[in-house]
Amino acid sequence: MSPQTVPPPALARLPSGIAGLDTITGGGFVLGGLYLIRGAPGAGKTILTNQVCFHNASQGGRAIFVTLLAENHARMLDNLRGLSFFDEKRIPDQVTYLSAYAEGHNGGLSAVVKLVRREIQHRRATVLVIDGLVTPQISAGSEQVYKEFVHDLQEIALATNCTVFLTTNANEEVTPEQTMVDGIVLLTDRTYGWQAASDLQIKKFRSSAFLRGRHSYKITDGGIEVFPRIEALYAHPSAGAEAVFGRVSTGMERLDSMTGGGLPAASTTMVMGPSGIGKTTLGLHFVSRSSQEERGLVFSFYETPARLRAKIAQIEPGLLPLIDSGIVEMLWQTPTSDLLDAYGYRLLEAVHRRQVKRLFIDGLTAFQKGSIDPARIGNFFAALTNELRVLGVTTVYSLELPDMLAAHPRAPVDDASNVAENMILMQYVERQAELHRLISVLKLRDSDFDNSIHEFSVTQSGLRINETNATAVDLLRSNDHDGATNRFERAAATDLPPQHEG
Amino acid sequence: MATVLIVEDEIGIGGLLEDVLLDEGHSVLIASNGRQALDLVAKDRPDLILTDYMMPVMDGATFMKALADQPSFADIPVLVMSSLPEEVVAERCPGYAQFIRKPFSIFEVIDIVQSLTRTSDGESEAIP
């Protein structure tokens, strides 16, 4: 390797303590760097920078938080006390709050610079926050003086190896400090109709690659929680893609037979059907085959844990001891209560934590509801399912179809083939004022399958699929007189290529 | 306390060093290139020189050669500051006392200045 191609040594980092943010920046802020935290009032700039201070203190560092307005520090501390990262014991030895208002007022920006440098030196500080750049911007009087102020701070940061954060309001204008600092973090709060969502974006980050684009965040009792966009983080799956072969039982003998021995291992299967048809029951049958070697996870949105447990007790009682012994975990979240990426992280964390191999996601549409921007959904699911495949997880999703008696069902997700390699359709048909249930396999990864349609029923002990398709043939023959479905119509309607017959 | 000459074309670094050394109780002279520095050395004879290597008008290497050529100034200890590796600087600069790589730690600079000003009254630590 020639000297020109030797990569420079990686610069040491200062982790923010905010896991998602450190993921986005590739390990944290550069030690001795100068960073701008921009955002509208209320976006969380003060919380974020305080969180960094306390995290750094917890790692043995020392932080100084400087305000430039005649601000009441006691009020600020009162506001921070409710947040779990706040640790009163670290104040004032490791986290110090200072006001530079008097220095700035009497001696101008050069006096502020001098104060900051002396305090860093004296306290051997590793983090410095200057909260509110608007004051120096106004008091500078000229752009040149203001630039010199920022430049001086940069020199101090570098010479003391103290990482410096400046907070400022966000606006469209490109201000001088933006061109000078080592990195810019932009916090944005947006409203969509009645909903509000916050996102964080790294606009600039010297010395390192970072995950570009917007990433969701929320302010919780724990401080700022950042969720890197799943599709950005898992653009390349985390582990080497090892091919997993074999079949995984659906938990139903007849369905295993229709799929040629079960679902392909480490594949994703979408079970589509209208409300109440038995999708959750099918998923519970699938998870009931979990074992110590093949741990299961039910990730559900709509049915509460108590309701789901009661259902399990009735239709699949063998699943209860698996849940009680920890072989199967039930994770429930209320739909619409969280962000798309938050759901994704919770799911992947549970899969990693217990090395789950059988996963049932009950209510795919809840993911869609968690997304402010529907355009993201396709890429989100593609990245999520790729990661699950690589982890060797066999996944079954349930997806509710909006029309109860649709002759031409349409999957309410874009680019459905991104989400699922296998598709199972559950339908109601009405005959002589009576509803019947039908099930068919529409698509199966690299496999032959039984493409006949079978009638099934939901009984006290779960789904029962008829051995033959004779009753389904009868039902559909009579329906065909009304111009109802056949395999090619259904395939076209679900955005899938028509499957070969036989 | 000592009189320290800072030779630095980057005003931010020069200003920072000036502030720090003043706080440490030293007297400080400032030059932004080797030419200005030679004039100040002739006029005020500092106890210690901190010099950058790459500067306009007269660079650090030329400045140090000019200093070495004048026996009355050759014993002033010099701390060279550069973003280049020391071996590159050592080839071109005669007899400097200490080298510090940029970006430097201000704490390290204070320690070096302290040790050089302590010895500058007695024996120099200059590299032969």
C-alpha cells in the first residue's frame, strides 16, 4: 500500500450517550470539535445538550453549560429534574452551570471567549455548551466580529480537546457559523394535520461518514430518544447473508401440505384477509411450534395481552406454557402511539435479545399508521425484512384487507413483494346468505405449492382447513356466475404475477 | 516570569496562546511571520520563542536559520509548532528545543513553556 492510500487515523469520539444519535454519527462527536445544534424553540436543544453533559460526566468527564442571557439557572435545573439522565450529585463538580452574561455585556465577545477558555482550562472540561448563539450574533455588531468569536471558540475546542456545542434557532438563512463549525445537528418539529412529529438531521459532519437524511426522535422522561431510519441503517443487512434452508411448520398440518412442507425457513409470509377471518389465529398456530431452539415472538398491536392470552387459552392452550417459560415473548404496543422506526427498533431488539426464529407480527397496517410519510413504507419494510431474513427469522405478518367481501382484494401496501416472499390469502365468500371462509397460497419463495383454494373454519380449537378443495370449488362455481374471482384476477389485483397452475 | 515571543500567522491560534501565556504570568510578544519575529528578537530579546513552521513572508525554518546565524540569539530556546510530522521539521530547522504537533493541547504547551523558561536561565535543552 502506498503512503497516499494509508487511511488517516480515526479521530477520537465523544459519545453523546444517545444511542440512536451515536449510530447516526458513527460513534459520537469528534473530540475537540465545534458543533451547532439548531432547532426551533421547544425542539429539545437544551435537553439534548444537557443529556450530553450528564452522559459525559457519568463517564468521568466534566461539562460546563454556559448561558448568555440573564437566565435563571434554577429554573432550567427544575425543568431538567424530571428527566432520568439528570443527576444532581454531578453538579457542580462535574457539570457546572455558568452565566457569561456579565462578561458579554461589559467586555463584549472577546471577554466571553476569555472566560470560556479559562473555565475549560481551570476545570479541565471535556464538554462545553454555549446555550443561545443569538446573543453573541446580535452583540457582535458585525459579521467579522461574530466570525472571529466562533473561530476563537473553535481554536479553544481544539487546543483543549473539549468538545463544544452551540445552540441556536433554526432558520432558512445560512449563517456564518454554519460554514465554520465541524458539524450541524438540525432538530425539526413538524405538524401533519393533527399530528406532530420531530426529526433530527445531520446537515454537516466533518471527518466522518454519517447516516444522511431525517431520523425520528422524541422527548421522553429519559431525554431525547433518536431512531435512525431503519432503511438507512439497514441499507446493508447487519450480518453476512447466510442461506438458510429447510421448512418451518405453520402449525397446521393442512397448510403445511399446501405449502409443500411448511414455509421456507428465514422467509417472510404475508397473511392477508379481512377483519375477523382468522389471521391472528393462524399466526398463533405458527408461533405455537416454537421451542428452546426456535424461540418465538408475537409482536402485536390490536389485541391487548389479556385478550390475546384468553384467545390462546381457548384455541392454542399449548402456547401458554411456552409464553410462561419465556420461549415465546408477547410484545404489545398500542397502534398510532409511536413512530414507525420506534416500532422497528423494538422489534429488532426483541429478535436480537432472544435470538428469535419464529416471529408473528399481528397488524402490519399499524406500522403504516406509525409513518407520517407513506412514501417511506416500501423501503422501510424492504430493509426490515432483509434484516429478519439475514437473522434467520421466519416471519409471518398479518395484513388486514379493508373490504370484507372483496372480489378483487388489493394489498394495502406499496410494492407488496418487498414485504413478503410468500403470500397467503384468506377470503370470505357469501353463498345463500351464509359466509364461508377460503384460504389459498398465492406465492411461495422458490417453491412449488398447492394452488387450490380450500374452505376453512374457525373452531373452538383454532383453524380447520378442509382436506380437499371440493367445497371451495362448489362455492366459487356458484360465485363465478356473478363474475367473481378466479386465480388470475386475484393475482392481478394483489399486484402479483399470476402463478402457474399445477 | 519570562518574555515569550509567539510567531504565528493564524490569528486564532496566536491569540489563544497569547491569552493563555498572559494568564500564566508571562509577558508576550506577537509576530505573524519570521521577518517580524527577527525584528522583535533584535529589539526585545525574548526568553523563549514559540514559532509556527509554515508562514508567509518568512517561514519558521528560515527564521530559525537566521536566529542561529546570530550568536547573541542562538541560545534562546525555541518551541516549534507544526501540523507536519517532527521528522519533516527537524530536517529543515536547526537546534530547536522542543517540538509540538498541531493541533496541540494547551495543557501540553503550558507544561513545555514552564520547563523551557525554567531552563532558559541556566542550561538550554536545545537539540544539537
